[in-house]
Amino acid sequence: MADDVQGKDGEPTQDPPKDPAPASDPPGFSVPVVLGTRPDNRPTTIPPWLPKALLLIGVSVIIWLGVYALLGNIRSLIIWLLISLFLSFAIEPAVNWFARHGWKRGLGTAFVLFMFMLLGIGLVAAMVPLIIDQVGELAAKLPGWLEGLKKHSINWFGLHFDTKDIDEAIQKFTDNLDATNIAKNVFSLVTTGVGLFFQLLTIALFTFYLVADGPRFRRTVCSFMSPERQMRVINIWEVAVDKTGGYLYSRLLLALFSGIWTFVWLTILGVPFAAALALWMGIISQFIPVVGTYIAMFLPILVALAQSPTDAAILLVAFVVYQQIENYYLSPKITSKTMQLHPAVAFGSAIVGGSVLGAVGAFLALPAAAIIQAILSTYLERHKVIDTALTSDEPTPPDPEPEKERALQRLAKRLKRSGPEAAPAGESSA
């Protein structure tokens, strides 16, 4: 061919291949954006996925901030719903009992909620006059006690301290307890009471509908699930009802025992408001986790202290004795079939619940922990634990073999020491 070029060996050579023309970009392909050049004169480009990623991150952040703001605005509603859910778990066993005996679910739910409402109103009505009367009396006696303490500290230890600031604070507190000052704040008290009433009414309505229409509500929820998931949800729901209901009724029974014990001792000592203080001691000691007993006993001891320090000391001893009876006899018997939580788990759950939702969270923490524990124990496989010193509650008995070995070693040492002495004695006899 004319275009061939002869090489040194007479073989034809072809022209060097030219760079192929750049292919056209497929539809939807984004061309990298050139920003500049690197030190090696290569262009610096933005990856085609980076703008989309930045846009996605920005939209996600905006959505998250919007959801966070929305949850902050409806936080109270969420807390009310949680309280209603746990209350529905707690009272459903009682409503089911009434339903089995011919009551309609709506009527049984209303009756149970009404009884709880009466219990709460009775507690508040009994405690308000007690607090105003006894705290005022204690504030009136406190300056005399401080003066006596001041004299004893001077006579016994030579210590001088000024109680002027304490006296002024007590006087200010006493003035605030006066009926005139209370009447001045009646508007704020009424406003707070009305707000609290509507909150309780909202919780009661949610609880009523969750219990009265419980079967219908569960059918609606399960209708969106497969049969296998329906069984799981129903099982979890049953566990929640059993554990929360068991927690409530076991606490109420223990509260009854605690209240009777308190009432008997307050009546023997002649402490006023014995019934109200017994009701306070029973409810607070059982329904505030971990530290409820110590908070509850403070008020009866304070009222007894206003009457006589000796009565307060006797009452403190009575509370300590009852606490031991409850911890080692009553509580294990009553809660063995309802809710078993390790004290460390209960304490940690109360701290977590209080940190998240305050006093309400601390109150709901124990039944929630019991539900989670029951669900985990149901769906997690457990194995037999090997017996070792680290997994046994009993102390490991001493091994007898080392004792025998040490005894043989001591016998061998004695024989070695007595051997050289016995040989000369034998030679002399010979």
C-alpha cells in the first residue's frame, strides 16, 4: 500500500494510534467540577456525589431539629401517655376480674379509676391540714430547742454560735404559714390546682380508653402484623400486664401492712393525726423506689418530735424494726410471684427514670425494668453455669490433699533430724 512506511528490515510500519475521541456522557451523568490545579498541574475536582451528600445531610439535620422541637412541645403529652399506658397495665387485671363476673369493661374500668381517685383525694385531704398544723407547731418550738442546744454547747464544749439568722428564717417561715398570707396566694393555689386537675383528667381519660377498649385496640394493632409477630406482641403485652399489675397490687398490700404498723405505734405514743400519718407512711414508703421508706418516716418522726424527743426515738426504732420484717419476711413472700428485681437493678432503674422523666420516671422505672427483665428472660436462651469458685455462693472448702502432703513433709524432716543422732547411739551399744 502506498501509505505503508518501510522499516529497517523491510517490514511495513503503521502510523502510531491516535487518541480515541472522548465518548459522550451517558444521560444523568454529572461532570466533575474543576476547582483549580494541583502542584503537578492536574485539575482538582469535586466528586459528583458530594453535593447530593451535603444536601441530604442538610435536609436530615433540618428534619431532626424539627422533630426535636416538636417532641419538646408535646413532651407533657408524651409523659401523660406513658403514665396512662402503665396505669392501664396496672388496673387491667382488676377490670378483667370484674368482666369475668358479669361487669361491662367500661363500668369496671370506671369503678377502679374512681376508687384510685378517692384514695388520692383522701390522702391529699388528710395531709394538707396535718402539714400546716404540725409544721407550724414545730417552727414555734424550734427556737427554744436551739436556745437549749446553744446553752449545752457552751457548758459542755465551750462553743459559741449565733442563732440570729436561723431565728429570722423560722419567723419568716411562720409568717408565711399564717392564714392571711395563705389567703393572698389563693389565686395561684387555685390556678395550680385547676391545672393539676386537668392533667389528672387527661391521664384518666387515656387510661379509661386503653382499658375499656383494650381488646379492640389490640386487634387494631395486630391487624397490621403477620401472625408470628402478632403472637410476639400479644405475649409481650401479657407480660407487661402481669408484671405491672403484680407490682401495683403487691405494693398496695405492703402499704397496708406498713400503714397498720405505723397507726398502731402512733396511737400507742399518742401522736396526733395517726390515721393521716399512717396513710402517708404506707403510700410513700412503697411507691417511691429505694428511698421511699426514709422519706416517708421523716414526717411521722417530725410530728412526734414536736411532741417529745423520746417519742420520736421510739418511733424511729419501730420503723427500723418493721423495715427488717418487711425486707426479710413480708416482701419476699408477697413479691416472689409478681416482680423480682435485684436491689441494684431497682436502684439503677430509679436513677435512670428520674434522670429522664423526673419523679414520674422514677415511679415508672421499676415496672418498666420488670417488664424488660421478663421479656429478656423469655426470649433469650439460658445455659447451665459451670461450678467454679467464682460462680458459687458457698465458700470453697479447703483441699485435704495439701494438708496430707504438708504432714508427710514434716514427718520426713523429723526423721532426717533424728537419723544422725540415732546412729552413734547404736554404735556405742555395739
